[in-house]
Amino acid sequence: MAVTDYDYLIVGQGLAGTSLALHLLEMGKKVLVVGDASMPSSSKVAAGIFNPLTGKKLVKTWLADDLFPYADQFYKDLEAKFSCKLVYSMPIFRPFRSIEEQNTYLAQTADPAISQYIAADGRTDLSHYVESRFGGLEVIRAGWVDLPVFLEKGRDYLTEADSYIEKSFDMDDLSVGPECISWHDLSFGKVVFCQGFFGVNNHFFSWLPFTPVKGQILEVATEEVLPEYIVNQGIFMLPASRKVMRVGATYSWDPLNWEPTIQATEELNEKLQALLRIPYQITSAAAGVRPSVKDRRPLLGIHPDHANVCIFNGLGTKGVTLAPFFARQLAEHLENGKDLNPFVNIQRYFSLYFR
Ligand SMILES: Cc1cc2nc3c(=O)[nH]c(=O)nc-3n(C[C@H](O)[C@H](O)[C@H](O)COP(=O)(O)OP(=O)(O)OC[C@H]3O[C@@H](n4cnc5c(N)ncnc54)[C@H](O)[C@@H]3O)c2cc1C
């Protein structure tokens, strides 16, 4: 094998790129992450919520029993490494919309796969705070990760380890040979593209079935101190500090850009008015594009024609819990040849490439 300056070039410093770089460094690899902090990023906008039971139907998150413990340990280890707080454990209160919904949800909680994620006493009363005349369910082992801090501290850590360069990556500067990758005057064993939504324009991987979804969230100020619960019913309300909450999110497709809109603010405000019982004021709005995929599974693996060109993308709506687990899986695949989960391996879409 050719001797190179670095083992890996990682393009993009969002959740995917940062998590992968940290795992590869832990394995003793030489890594260089190219990031451009002035560019938009889904991770910068995301609320960072991890929630084991999602959707109207209270469905257990795919691979929750594997993803959640791994992510929990990953972020806690990083808190020690970065000397900062990243993870906020917080139950999620889901007000019932009706007696029917109450009955359906309570019947579901008989299933041990679900009940392990629900508070046993279930007597939470937040009726002074949110509309919840039929009561509600309290989802546990949930919470949120402070992603802006994760990204900033991650960047500092990588910089300190000589593993970060602040630059906009231009594909014209990259040369892919059979033995090594060259970028500017540096050589690498492999390149891994972790570009989120920008991945749709990457000619190596643009054949993959990305289905990006725009989302907007609001920052909302209140005069009352907020209870330490994330509330979820159609929207989420996340207490980010004592009197500031983040409220989201919308799902829209046209246009797919990074600009907040008045329509999305109005949509969220309407839902907030119906749910929240204390006075509030919207202070700002932000929008991002989720790197989602047709089958809602991440995109990991090696290019069909270039053994040294790889991808880590497709984290969709659940990057916080997917990124750590699958960063580890990809690192072990690339370094030790361990199998990727076939549901995330891009091999499942190779027929699109060869078509
Ligand atoms: C409104 C909203 C709310 C969300 N809420 C949640 C939530 O509560 N919980 C959750 O788990 N997930 C949430 N998500 C989803 C989450 O944001 C994504 O799953 C995750 O952040 C994707 O990470 P990524 O690293 O793949 O992409 P990104 O975070 O977009 O990172 C890609 C990075 O690559 C960089 N890049 C691309 N091209 C170049 C280039 N040429 N040069 C240099 N850098 C480049 C980009 O600038 C960016 O920094 C939310 C998303 C949105 C939009």
C-alpha cells in the first residue's frame, strides 16, 4: 500500500463527519476533516432530540435498543473529552389528542418492547402549561444533544489533533487514483464524503436516491420558567434554557434551501397557539435541509468503482442517534472489513449506478 500523508480525508464537519473522524482517531488513524463553518449545515439547525418512540402511532425507533445506549455512551465520553455539557436527559410528554388515542396508546404500552421507554407511574400533569385535557404519556430515555456545542468543541478538538482544515472543498482539487487520493499537495488513503444535503451534487454519489426534506424551527421566549419536559404533539417544544424553548419542525420540499419562511413560522405558530397555555414570543427562526433517503435508512459504504471513495450520509431526521453507531460501523468496515448492516450499505442501491 502507498504511504500517504493521511489515512482519511473527510469532507464535511456535521454530525456524520465529526462522529466518523472521532472514531477513526480513536482507532489510531491519521485523519483530515475539511469543513467550512460559514456553510449551512443541518446539524447546526437541528434541535438534537433523541426519542425512542416516534410518530403518531408511537413506533419504536429503528434499532433503538442498539442505537440509544451507544449514542448515550458516545456523547457522555465526549463530555469528558471536551470538558463541556452535551447531553440533556429529558422525558418527552405526549398529550393525548382524544380518549380514543389515550386508549390506543395505553394498549400499546402492554408491549414490553414499548413499555421500557414509558414512565411507569405516568401521572404527569402539565395541564397548566400545555393543552392536555385527556392526560398524556411520558416517554423516558429521551432528551437532546446540544449540537452547536458538539460541532464547535468537535472542531476545536480536531484542530488540536491536527485533523481539521477550514476550507471550502472543491471537487476539482481532488484526484482519485487506484493507489491514493490527492487533494491540493496532500495524499490520503481514502476519502469519505459526509456532506449532508450537499451530497446530492457530488458526482460520485448523485445516483443514490436522496429525498431531502427542508425543516424550520423557531426560538421562543416565555416569561415563566419552563418545566423540564420536551412536549411532542404534532410539533415539539424543547426547553433549551429556563425561559427559552425551541419549537419545530416543519417538513417541506419546495424550494429546498436554507432560508426560513414566514409561511413555516405561521404554520408552527398556529400549532403552538393550540398547544401552549402560557404567553410567549417568537424571537427567531432557522431552517435546514435534512439529508433523507427514499427508504429512510442511512447511506454508508464504498463506491462501486473506486475502492478508496466512500460515503457517510442519509442520516435524515435522526442524525443524533444514528451518527455515533454507524460511524463506528463504517470505521470498522473500512479498517477491519467488518460487514455493514445491509440496510445502510449503499450496495442496496448499486443497481441504480449500473443501470
Ligand atoms: C429543522 C431540523 C430539525 C432537526 N431536528 C433533529 C432532531 O431533533 N434530532 C435529530 O436526530 N435530527 C434532527 N434533524 C436532522 C439532523 O440535522 C441530521 O440528521 C444531521 O444533522 C445530518 O448530519 P450530516 O453531518 O449528515 O449533515 P450536515 O449537518 O448538513 O453536515 C454536512 C456538512 O458538510 C459540509 N459540506 C458540504 N459540502 C462541503 C464542501 N464542499 N466544503 C466544506 N464543507 C462542506 C456542510 O457545510 C455541513 O457542515 C433535524 C434537521 C432539521 C433540518
